[in-house]
Amino acid sequence: MSQSNIQSVEGVEIEETKLKNSKSLWDHALENIFRDKMAVASLFIVGFYALISVLSATGIIAADWAVEVGPSYSAPGADYFFGTDIFGRSVFTKMIKGTEVAMSVGLVAAIISVCIGVVLGSIAGYFGGKIDELIVWFYTCFQSIPTIMLLVALSFVLGRGLVSMYVALGLTSWVNLCRLIRGEVMRHKNRDYVQAASALGGGHSRKLIKHIFPNVSHLVIINFSLMFQTAIKTEVILSYLGLGVQGRPSWGTMIDDAKLELARGVWWQLGAATLAMMIVVLSLNILGDALRDALDPKLKGK
């Protein structure tokens, strides 16, 4: 091979190396996620659940969940996919309506908790001093209260309903993210790029939002997926205890109704609610692990 050809090949390799190194963290993360078949399948499942929730919320499907469609306690079959309940209502339609409740609670509660955790954690980690001590004292006291007892107390204070579930779950799941964001902001605030922004006259909000937050945003995304599934499971528990959603189907109320039906051999309402919850929680777990592996810089070398 001639010298000119060797130089051409080396030049192409150098350009490819530069192009590879120029990819951002998000480019590498997306590549890693889409290479993981289980993560892609989980993403499609979560997206399908979200689509079902939107269609149910707009009344396109499952709007007639309270309508009697057949005899009481009809077993699953060709006419009734998941059978009917004691009032002759379709269990499958109730399961779809419960999907709307679960996904909306998971989404709104996760958004509320992320907002509180990011704001308080950023303020505590960046400013330090008395502000940091106050916020640390606050979330330490908050976390010392058993979560289930705090949820029950908030449910009694706010009343039963969907909005109360949003607020109660959002106010009880922000502490871990706040602690993580505080530690990461403390680690980044003294780095060279933040000091350079200060030298150029950048204000506190500019340094936090433009320079520090992009370096801790992976923690927000990972914890959002964890909070999402935790909120779904907690909503089911509270609805099972009679402290959750009222007047509409929920996986928790379906399980609560089914506990007395098992002695009569009626298992399909319990099976439908459990299966629906298991699939979405398992998918969120797999997706959360894939996001952690793709976004966490500490795992890049593994």
C-alpha cells in the first residue's frame, strides 16, 4: 500500500474517532438503550399503557365501565374476555379504567416529587450554610416519619379522591432525590467550568440551570422512573385499604373486591388487576435499570 493510501486510511480513522468522541452522553445513552431488546420492549409496553390511559381519559374507550354487560360472575370466555363482576360489569373494561388511574397517579406524583426534590436539593447543595442545614433538617425530620403512616394521614386530611392521591404521593417521595441532587450539586459547584461562569459574570440561576443541572439531569430521569412505579404500587395499596380513589375503578379496589370472591372460585377480577399491575411495574423496572446503565457515568467503564 502506498504512503498516500496509508495516510488516507489513517485520516479516515482519525475522523471516525473524533466523530465518536463528539457524541454527547445522551447520544451514547440512546444507542445503549436501543441496543437492549428488553429495554425497547419495556418502552413499548409503557407507551402502550400510556396510550390506553389517554384513550380512557378522553372517553374513547372504557367509558361504559359501569354498565351491566352480562350475568353476575360470568367466567372469562369469548363473550367476556376477563369475565364479569358481581354486578355484571366487564372486568376487562374496569381493568382499562384502572390503568388510567394508575398511570395518571404515577405521572403526576412523580412530577410533583421531582420538582420538590430538584428545587430543594439544588438550593441546599449550591448555597450551603444555614440554608443547607435547614433543608437537611427538614428532609431528615420528614423521612423519620414512616411513609405509610404519613400517606394515611395525608389521605385523611386531604380526603379521598384522585387529586388527593396526586398530592399525598408527590409530597412523600421527594427526599431521596433531594439528597442525591444536593450531593451532586455540592460536588459540581466548585469545578472549573462553574468558576469560569462566575468569572464571566454568570448569576446563581444561570450557573445552576445552564451549567450544573445538565450534569445531574441523569439522576432526575432515573429517579423519575423509580418514583413512577413506586407511586403506582402505593396507589394500589391505599386503594386496597379504602384510602385511595373512590367512585371509579382502580386496581387496588378491584383486588379489594376480589378478596371475598376467591372463596366462591371467582378469581378473574384479582387476576386481571394483578396481571395489569405486574406487567407495567416489571416494564418500568427493566426500563429504569436500562436508563441507569446508560446514563450513570460511574457505570461507563463496566
